[in-house]
Amino acid sequence: MLAMSAAVPLVLSLVLSPSQAGLLAAAMLCRLVGFWFAMPIRHRVRHTDLTPR
């Protein structure tokens, strides 16, 4: 995740301005972090049986 978010601004800075490349890289990093943390938490909450035994 860290390597991808470091490579994206490097590549995008060749095509876009550095500020636009930084914004897109930050958005991609937020999305990756969301997938890394939010999706497993959502899955765990949905599939946890909360009824008492």
C-alpha cells in the first residue's frame, strides 16, 4: 500500500501538475486504507452472531 501510494505521485507528476498528483495520490491512499480497514470491520459486524447463548 505504501509503495503504491508512493509510485502514483511519481508517475502522475509526469502527466499532471505536482499538486494534482499529490491530491490524487492522497485520495488513492485514503481509498486503500478504507478497503484495508473498513471492509474487514464491516464483514465482521455483519457476520457476528450477537444473540445470547
